[in-house]
Amino acid sequence: MALRGVKVLEMAGLAPAPFCGMILADFGATVIRVDRPQEHTLDTLARGKRSIAVNLKEKSGVEVVRRLCKTADVVLEPYRPGVMEKMGLGPAELMQENKRLIYARLTGFGQKGVFSQMAGHDINYLSMSGMLSMLGRHGEKPTPPINLLADFAGGGLMCALGITMALLERAQSGKGQVIDASMVQGAAYIGTFLKTSQNLGLWTGERGQNFLDTGAPFYDTFVTSDGQHMAVGAIEGQFYKELIKGLEIDPESLPPQVSLDDWPQVKDTIAKKFASRTRDEWCKVFDGTDACVTPVLSMEEAAEHPHNKALGTYFTDDEGESMPAPAPVLSRSAAKPAHGRQPMVGEHTEEVLTESGFSRREISELSQQGAIHTKDMSKL
């Protein structure tokens, strides 16, 4: 796998950092999640990782992490600026002892700026990026796409990209570096097209009145007679003709495709057509055509769709659950996601410390001091 041999220490967090670590693990990195000593975690993105439980309120616990960082390739931390420095685990300290260390800092607002110490979530980072202002239907308030755009795309995914680029550069320079992965910046960067396409005629009205934001009758979702939905993306003229043909609408009865004033009327006509048949019936009409019409599948349906099965878009883990497979697909060093259950907090503490050169006596003393927590799997 592409990242085989890369050792990552992931400081436990939620959503974007675990997703970043999961990507690295899927592509072969050894990812060790540093958990707080507790029974449970809300992290559901830990496949392929191991867990050690360390009490960072104890000096000896901090020293455990510091010692692990001496042989790590990557540290992934999701805290507010200054938190790691207060513990003596900031990049200046750790990179002095390990000059090849890549220190990835994944935060919402970044390491500097007037908001850097503020709490926030995806919706806040997305709003600050400018992207949220463009999302939503006409006449309605801005609507975030759950927490995908800032947390996972602008945050976890962009951070993973930064880490892989830093690893590539290190192969030439032999030096590590600090990565400042801000979800505000990441979301803004993901939205570059929205910024650069303002003069292309795609964005001629307010939110929800444009080509790609459900303003156009040929780029939206429509309800079918069985309460399901079809997604339509027939932007180009030739695809729009295929859409109208499949819907059995007389093209002569419609105004020009780009007549914006007529869009509401055309959308109503198309909506009534879709409402006349079931989703499966429309699939029989449009599957295999260039009308750019597809069914809106549930997550369960998506995993079972023949096209996704052919691509290997989902795989079944050892617990029988369907999971999204890693992407993109590499021809020689493809990812191999772990199929087993996700790690319990502290499950691998003793194992990881032993591999890292800690003696049995040291591990026992650290446990007695409350600096680490080990999980007795034999009692489960």
C-alpha cells in the first residue's frame, strides 16, 4: 500500500481528524489513536487504527507521547492553538527531537487570526469561508450540506492531502514540517470554482436561482409517484434534449433552455411529469441514456446498486456492515481497508508501548501512576 511504513500518532478528536487518520490507515499507514482514559468514544472513523489510552494531565503521560513522537512520521492534532504547547508537545519541542516529523494541525479557524481561539463547528467554518452564502434554495435561508463541506472535505481530506505532500517533500529534503489545516481555508479552497466562475453566466441571480443551485429546471431533484426522487443534471443542450425526450414532453411547447424567466414554469412541467411514474419506472426510461438522470438512492440502496458493486464503491466488513471503500483506486498500491471492528479505548496500549521500546516494568509503573490505561481484552 502507498503509505506502508508511515507511523502516525493521531490525538483523539471527532469527525475531521479521525477521518484524516482513517484515510491514512486505509492507504497503509500505521495509525495509533491517542485516547483519553475512558470507557467509550464517539469516534466511528477508526477502522484500521490502534488505540492507546494516555492521561495527558500526568507528566509521565505526556512523556509517553513525547517518546512515541521520536519515532513517528506524523503527528495529527485537532486541538485549539496552544493546547499542545501547554503540555510541552508543540511542534517546536517535538521537531527538535525528531527533525523528520510532520506535524499536522487540524483546526476550524486556523493557528492565527481573531477567531483562532473561538469554538466552532462545520457550519461556522463554512459560513466564514463565504461558501455557505451560496447554498440553499431561493427564498430560504442558507442551508449547510450536513457537516460534509468544512469538516470532511475542507478539513480531514485536505489535511490528508497536506500530509501526503509533506511526506513526498520529505523524501527529497529529509526534513519534516508543520501543516496548518484550517477548515475555513479548506472550505474556501474547495469552493474555488464558485469564486472563479462568477463571470461565466452560471450565477446570474440570488441563491437558488442559478444553474447549479436548484434554480434551473434541469438541475434539481424531483418527486416520483411513489414518494421517491430522481436527480437531474442535464446542463448541456444535448443532454437537455435527452431529458425532454425521456419525459415525453414536446420540445416545441417549451421556451429556450436558458430563458431564466421561464424556469419556474418549466420546472413545474417537469415536476408533474416525474410525479406521474415511480422511481423504478423512470430508471427504466433513463438508465443508459445521456439525459443525466439518476435515482436518489438511500445509503443502503447505494451499496446494492449494480453500478456501485461493479466499481467496488462499498465493501462489507467482518460485522456484516456495508462501508464506503477508499478512493481513489490506485492500480499498484491500492488501499486495503481493515474489515475488523474498530478499536476500543486503550485496547493496544501495552502492545504499542512494547513495540516502541517501553519495558514491562515501565509499562507497569506508568499504569500504577495513572499515566496510561490498558484494556484487559480477556474479560470481554
